[in-house]
Amino acid sequence: MPLSPFKLLCGVGLIAIFSSTISKSPALPLFVSHLGGGPAAVGLIASISAGTGILFSFPAGILSDRIGRKRMLIFSAIVFATAPFLYLVVREIWQLALVRFYHGLATAIFVPVAMAMVSDLFQKGRGEKMGWFSTATLLGRFMAPALGGAILGFYATDQAAGFHTLYIVCGIAGLAVFFSLFFLPDLNQSTPKKPGRRPHWREGVKELLGNRGIMLTCGVEAAILFAYGTFETFLPAHALMAGLSPYQIGLCLSSQIITIALAKPIMGRFSDRHGRPRQIFVGAIAAGICIAFFAIAGSFIALLVLSILLGLTISVVTSASAAHIADLSKDTTQGSAMGILGSIMDIGHSLGPLLGGLLAASFGLPASFLGACTVLATTSLLFFISQARPAA
């Protein structure tokens, strides 16, 4: 019995994000050090992929509206299938930077276009289906560091062989993505075109950028990613200062990912049945409260509970926000809307560690968590006010 397009897309999403994640976690900083780079080089190389997402997610969404989702997904799959093998010939830091930029194109294109395809497939139950797709990608993100660490640990006495093996595994996963995507239907061919003039892409983009609801929802999502970036970057240092072991820190980090993966479909179904705006607002406020409490938490149990609660509140918001943006956008601009969301999310994810680091350097680690709380509270209130006011 053949898989449905949605189940196939979820499977491809899992493998794609697995392939992307194993290339960088925990391999990337170790590979930079292997090439002779210091902490500054690690930070620069790590930021390149996020920068690629900021630059290309939006154009990828626009192109998927014009030439079709499947074509854009296949283009991303070409990058997934070829980029890992380029790591095998890297000998200098600047070469690694170029490969990371190229590899970043894969997820920059794949994620918003795949989300737009899920939106195309489902008018009803959109939140739940987007939640299941996100859960599939999170499973790939969760599995990759464990396997990557195991490979590098097995080749501990021969680092070069370890990196070569890891990137070959990454490439095999990328090839699986490439071949699997050919089994997806081309929705642009199977769906009859509506008669009438097709609007220019600039008209659709202008309409999306002028839509207050869409932009403020993107802002809340960016604030959530800002808080998540702060959490994953500064929790380890905060926990070490509180006396936790690396094993306990790992449990806190992984518990959040597992919570998000388990809760997203449930929270997405809840938003389908009870409405999305209120869920987004309540979830964002709750996430802000959770991230603020990290500033004063000092025990393993407290940090573990807060990590789980933060994962739950993140799932409450993100399971509704993407579906809400899809609801507010037209069928002809679904890809563009998901592209805007992807670019703004990457901006938030990048700014979290950056601004959090400045706050931590100036006022101490707790200030980074309180800064994330402030960002979440501000965007949540703006979102709430926009929902209370009638659209102009």
C-alpha cells in the first residue's frame, strides 16, 4: 500500500533534518578545531547556515508559489545530496564556510516549501498536520547528535576518518531525500488552475508584508525562537555554575526537544478546534514566564521541570502560529507566507544568542534569560493588541 503524500513528506522531513543536523551537531565545532580554527571561527561558521536561511527562505517560498512546490523541494534535495560530500575535500576554514553556505540552502528551501505543501494538502486540521510534520523533523534533529557523537567517538584516535565517515552517512541520508521526493505528487499539475489573471509575485509579497496579522504572528514566532536560542546557548553555562553535571545538562536539553515533539500534534489539533490567536498569546506569555524563571533556578529538578515546561509552551505557540499564518494568507501565496515566517524565525534564532551574550557579559547570565522574557512579553502584547483592534 503506497504512502500518502503527507506521510511521505513527513518521512522525507525526518531524513532531511537528520542529514542537516548530523553535519553540525556535534561535528561542526570539532571539525573547525580540527582545521585549526579557534572560538571566533566556530562562531562564524555556525552562524553561516542561519544567515543562509534569513536570505533565502523568503525567495524560496515565492518561487514555490510560481513554479511549484515539488520543483523547489527537488532543488533543495540536490543540495542535501551533494553538499555532504564536499566536506570530504575541505582543508581550510574558508572552504568550510563556502560549504556551510551551500549546505544551508537545503533547509532554507526545504522547510518553508514543505510547510506550504502541508498547508496545500489540508484546509481542515491544518494545525495538527503541521504539528505532525514538525514532530517528524524534530525526531530527525534529536537522532542526529547521538549518531554523530557515536561515529566521532568510535574514531577518537583518527579524527580525519571519523569526519569522513560522518559526512558519508550525512550524504547517504541526503541521497535518500533526493530519491524519495520523486514519489511526491506535483500539486501544481494535479490541481486545476483557476481562471483569470495570475497576480504578479510582487503584488502577493506586498499584500503579505502589509498584513498586520501575519507579520505580528511572525514576530511572536521569532520571539519564541529568540528565547529558544537563548535557552540552548546559555543553559549549559548557567547549569554548570549551579553545579550540574554534563549528563544532567544533556537531560535538560533533550527533555525540551522530546516535549515539543510529543506536544506539537496535540496542540495543533487544539488550535484547529478552539482557535489560534488566543493559544498563541497565552503560550507566548507562559513561555516568557518560564524563561524568566531560569534566571533564579539553581537545582537539577528545577531546571529540568522548567525545560519541560518551556518545551510545552513553545509547542503551544508554534503549533498554532504557522497554521494561523497559512489561514491568513491566500492559496496563491502560501509559499511566500511560509518563506517570510522562515526568514523571520531565523532572525530571531540568531539574535537570541547574540543579544543574550551581550546581556550576559554586561550583567551576568541571568540577564540573558530576563532579556528573552522581555522580548516575548513585548511581542505577545503587540500581538494581543492587534487581535483586539479591527483590521484597517
